[in-house]
Amino acid sequence: MKINELLLKDAMIMDLQAVDKKGAIDEMVAKLYAVGRISDENVYKDGILAREAQTSTGLGDGIAMPHAKNSAVKEATVLFAKSQHGVDYEALDGQPTYLFFMIAAPEGANDTHLQALAGLSRLLINPAFVDKLKTATTPEEVQQLFAAAEAQQEADALAEEQAASVAAETTSERPYLVAVTACPTGIAHTYMAEDALKKKAKELGIDIKVETNGSEGIKNRLTEADIARAAGVIVAADKKVEMDRFDGKHLVNRPVSDGIRKTEQLINEALSGKAPVFHGTGQASASDEDGSADGSIGQRIYKDLMNGVSHMLPFVIAGGIMIAISFMIDQFIGVPQDSLSQLGSYNQSAAWFNQIGSAAFGFMLPVLAGFIASSISDRPGLIVGFAAGALASSGGAGFLGALIGGFLAGYVIKFLRSLFKGLPKSLDGIKTILFYPVFGLLITGFLMLLINVPMKAINDGLNTFLTGLSGTNAALLGALLAAMMAADLGGPINKAAYVFGTATLATTVAEGGSVVMASVMAGGMVPPLAIFVATLLFKNKFTKDQKEAGLTNIVMGLSFVTEGAIPFAAADPLRAIPSFIIGSALTGALVGAFNIQLMAPHGGIFVVLLLSKPLLFLLFILIGAIVSGIIFGLLKKEPEEIA
């Protein structure tokens, strides 16, 4: 299959209008839907956003390759889009993005489709080809460029194969490396990193073999002989790959984006003999000061935690909203005064929603712990982590207990791997299905029974404190959490505040909702709305594109999408971030002081009826947005002053 069979003229946007990442994604997804290549915009977009949450597909050098493979895709398609003025796409080099390739692959994409997509990825490594694309003005010209480049690519591949055949007959004295490339979807970055490493190695006079872990499976698999011969190993991956085979080798472990953009650095480090020595247990040697073999300790903890949180949140959001709707139904239909304790399940229709929501909500803690553990110790950690989360739930240790249980389960499995390492290879199969789960569950289970005692006391104390919050205490906590939501607009601080809010919701929804969750959501809604206020009141201080972006921030703010303010914060952080924090903190303090409760973990204005005092809530958000907007507008310099 030729690339032009996927790169349709009807699915091209030669003048992309969006100015920020969200707008660009929305515009491209809408185009795919308009030309009939996807059946559901929301399902496909969820796949795109899930991939972006792992790492930006804005590769730098003006190129972005957002991609997803899911059930919404009818037929494999590549949408080409070109922006005249550049889009703030959160690219890895921090520069505007001009060329977009949105890849849509169906769940059952065959090898032919995947090979064509891999070929597309490899072409974009060529700077000369990219420069030609930037000057193209029509869909026909874009297709002509790809046809010519693909023909050249085939000729180069044939020449490379012939050269490799000749080289195989002679003994090479050149340095030799092995590498593995992988990204979560295995469509674009995997093959771009492969090609970049091969090209740079050729320039440096180094032999390299690159294994790809892509959607079409593992290709060019490294053999024991390859690994034994190699002077070093490069793993450029954003997902788990088979690592134990590299035991005892100098190994550089980096994100797949580094394999595309920092190829020479990775190659030199792998050959230097100074890269940390990797061991089969997943631990780097003691000399590994920078943690580059497996990431720093802080990076690993954050990655493991976010793996649990990202899998947990859909259960919390969907289940929480179902339960909240059950309360709303009972309030609408009516519940006798003497049956208020049954609110949310008194009427049959409410009980149905409550039952569905409670089923999903019940998975929250096991899923959190399970996927933290699986991030640490792969699949064997999943069952032990699930059990640890369930024990935390039944034992009253709550969210904090499940969090500790997830890490505990993961490291217990790592300990067992080390313990059973010396067993005969004939027992490898039984280790995974018997030894790890049984001994892991036994050790973790008994440790959780001990941990549950102090954690339950802490959890009960925290819940009592939160339930009893009123006046000044609630205002201070609301201000702090709302300020955290505005501090990095979707980053680790923002996520920490949000996760804390959802954790409190689990224990307060039956009492009418969480004041903490209400403060968190209010604080997250302020920054985008503040952008709109600033662009409305201080028009002379913003460009035309910024004023248009200000309008789109109304929708994002009302929808509780804090990230809408990121382009403005990135362009002027010293003025924007403090302005957002002040307005959000004020709003959070007001929400806390007036004891406004929320029963839903997300939704913005669309769940306003699930608030105990919806009008006050909206008023306080408006106050915060106006305060932030005015401060930002006063601090901001006019466009011509900002060089």
C-alpha cells in the first residue's frame, strides 16, 4: 500500500485556523469525521488525548504527529494539515508547529497499513523533504512530494539491503550497538526513532541494529548474539519493553522522543563505557548517579503513580457522575423526610444509576494500586496490586492505603524476581502464573493487614477533618488546592490537587458531596475564563490571534479544561501564572468558606446541578476570573513591547 492511499486529498487542511493544541486537535478530528473516516469524534479524540498525555507528539522542527488506533476509525487514514502562522502544540523543542500528520488506524489495522504508516514516519526524518512540504500550497502538490519521496525511499532501502549483504560477508572492526524503539501506540515515533538512530550511526561510522516494538509486533528482534556483541544498548521507549535480556550491559534508557531528536547524544553515551550497567532485576548499578538507565528515583515514582492515577480516573469520573445523578433524581422526584438516609437509592430509577455508579466506583482503589504495581513490576504485579487496593478499601485505609499498597505490591514482586532468579529456566512459565502471584499475595496481603491499622486511623482522621471543615479552615484548604490547580495548569501540582479532590469525593458523596472537590474544580475553571476576561478588557495588549483564542477559552473554562490557558502562560509565565493563582485561590477560598459541596469529579458547568449551591459557585468563579483577568491585563505588556 502506498502512502498516498492513506494521505487523502479530501482529508487535508492547507490552512489550519487553530492557534493552540486543543483547537488543532479539534479541527483535525472534525475533518476526519466530515470525510467519513471516523465514526465517533469523541472516541477517536479520547485516543489522541490519551497518547498526548504520555508525551507530546509535537516532535519539534515544526512537525507534529498525533495518532491513535481505536474502534472509531473506519479506515486507516493520514490527515495532513498545515498552519500558516504556527500553533503552540507544546512541542518538545518549545517552538511553534506548522505541519501536522494526524494518523487514524483502525483496531484491526493490517500489516500493509502499518507498514505504510511506518514509511510515512521515516520520511519525516528528512529535513529537505520537510522543507518542501512547508512550501506546498495544494493537496496535489503534497501527494506528488510523497510519491517522489516514497520512490526514493524504496530505492534507498534496496541499496541498503545490498550493502548490508556485502558487509555481512566481511568482518567489521567498527563499533557495534543495539537499540530498541517503542511508543505506546507503535505507529509513528517507533519508526522515526529507528530511522534517526540508523542514519546517525551511519554518519558516525557505527554499526547498529534496531528492534522496533510497534503495532505490527516486534520487528528485527535482537538475538542473544547481537546483544553479546554490542558495546552498549539504547532503549528509546515510552512503554515497557523486554529488559532482562540486557543484564550486564551498559544501557541508556530514554523516552522515544530522544531517539528522534538526541540520537548522537544517545549513541555517544552508549559507546562511552560510562552508561550505567543494567541488571535483570531492573536496577542500575551503584555507580548510576544520574539514574539514566531507568530514570531518576523521582521520575520513576512519578511515572508509576501516574500510571495508577490515569487508569483510576475513568472509574472515578464515570462512576462518580452516575452516583451524583442518582442523588439528583431522588432530589427531583422527592424523598420523604424520614427516608433521607436512602437519598440516591430511594426511587427505583435513582437506584439503577446508583448501582451502576457504585459498581464502577468500587474499582477505584484496586485499579489505582494494581496499575501502580504493574508499572513497577509488569504483569505479575497487577494481581497483587489489585488485591492490595481491595484490602485497603475493605480495611478502611482508603486512597492513601491503596497508594502505599500499590508501591508495596510492585516492589514485593521485584524482590521475588530477584529471589527466584536462580531457579532453572524450565520453571520460568510456572514462576509467572504460580510463584509470583501466590507468594506476592501472601507477603503483600499480610503486610497490608498491618498497614491498614495506622492508615485507617489516618484516613478516618482526615475524613473527619474534611467533613467538619467550615469557615476559615475550609476557606484556607480551598484556597490552597485551587491555587495548586492554577500553578502549572495540568502538570504534576495540578494533578496532585485533582487526585486529592477525587479521593475525598469517595467518602463524602453520600453526605451530599465534597467541599474539597468543589474548590478544586472551581480553581481549575478560573484560568481559562481569566484569559477571556483579560482579552476582553485589555484588547490593545493582545494580538488578533490571542483575542480569538480568548473566546475559545470560555468553552474550555466552563468545561473545566484548565489546559486552555497554557499557551498564554507559556508565552508570559511570570505575569500569567501569579495572576491565575491569585484568582483561583480567591475562588477556592470562597467556595470553601460557603461550604459548597460537589458530588461529581468532573464536568464543569455541565454538572452545576450537582452542586449544593450552584448560583454561588458560578458567582465565585466569575469573581475569580475577573480578578485574575484584570491582574493579568494590567501586568501584561502591549504586543509591540514584547520582542
